[in-house]
Amino acid sequence: MPPPRDVRTRFGPNKYAALHLLIARWLRNYARPGCYHFITLGGTELKCCQSLHFIDPTLKTSAASFESSSARHEYASTTAEQLQNVGISVTTHKGDIFDFERKSDDPHLFFFDFTGTCAHADLVLRFSRMFTDGRLRENDALLITSYLGRNPGWPRVLGAFDAEFRILGVSEPEKKIVSYRRSHPSFTLFRALCNSNLQSDLLMRCFGCVEYRDSSLMGIYGYVIEEGMTDFPAFINNVPFFDIQQGVLEDS
């Protein structure tokens, strides 16, 4: 019997086209295949795990997927059993990805596949805790999806990042909107770095962002963490941007 319609997580091809584009950039410039632990909000169909296996079966050494909903976790576990039959190994966990317990010093690749907007104070605190206790550390990489659709009004949305826009020297509303769409998860991550007092110890780079439309308008953003210091303007500026809908690439 198929699962109820509200249990299965359904994402269209544009989402995974965007994911593949960003992973390709990461592989070309930063990745070290054969050593990553993949930690993801994989959904009930674990498509991201299948994508990584398709791109390079030797890229990861393990994969773990988190799902807070009991019904969706059960469905994801069934999917994981099916994938095991074709050589794709995924461990499913019922719980919050931010409660992930790190057990290896090897590099980790995280996929924070949010359906909402990565621009909330709660996420700043959650990422900050992961930086502070070392669950996010040097040599790791992150992929983050964030909602770009309806908002309660641009003045309210942009006002939450007034300090960031002042640092960047961005004052025109139109330019603020462009900066927000391309960088708001970066604003959140930098705030988390500052909260954990690690902005002078970790260098975070955004290696690209891709805007796409699935059931709604979304963006996917890629990051790597290296040794060094994160300078906020350098972190935000000159990030490669790709608009799938328009087929437009703006490279750094």
C-alpha cells in the first residue's frame, strides 16, 4: 500500500539539477573523494543519497539521513532497505539533524535541506552550537536549501539584516533584495560563527548558489570550512550564481 500523500516528500527534477550543479562545483574545487560522511535531511525517497552515488560511488564512506516525523522516518527506512539492494547504503534516524552526534574526525558533508527560510534566530543558535562543540569544523562542507517565495514584506525581511547591509555598503532596496536572495543563509552562518566566537579561527567560503523553482521558488547554497579567518564582505561578495529558470550564470 502506498504511503498517505502527506507522508511522502516529493521534489521535482529542478531541485536535483540544482543540487548536481552545486556538487559539481564542490567536486571540482574543494572535495577529497573517498573520505566524507554524508549527513542529510534526505526525505522519504533519499534522492540526495542516490544523487551522490550516481555522481561518484566512492565519494562518501557513510550516509545518515534524519527525519523528525515518525511516519516519514518509517517510509525513509523502507526506501533505505530498497536502496541497499542496489548497493546504496543509508542509515536512517528519527530525530533532528541538529542533534546529530559526530563520531569521526573525517570530513563531513551536510545537506540541510530546509523547506523554509534559512534566516531565523533559532537557526543561528543551532548552527552556533554545532560550531562550538565541533560537530561543524574545518574540512567540512555544507549544502543548504532555503525558501525564496512569499514573504511578509521586503522592509520586514530586509530589516532583519540591516547590520549586514551596512557592513556591505548596500543601501538601495533593489540591491538589498538581490543580496538577500543570494546570501541570506550566509548571513545566518556568519552570525552563528560570531556567536561561537570562531570567525577568527574558521574560514568559511560560499562556492556557489543556484536558484530554482520546484513546487515553490528555492535557492541552494554551498559552503566549505577551512582553516583561517572569515572576513564578512569577502564571504558574501563574488559568489558564483546560477539561475536555472533563465539559464544564466554569473561567475566570480
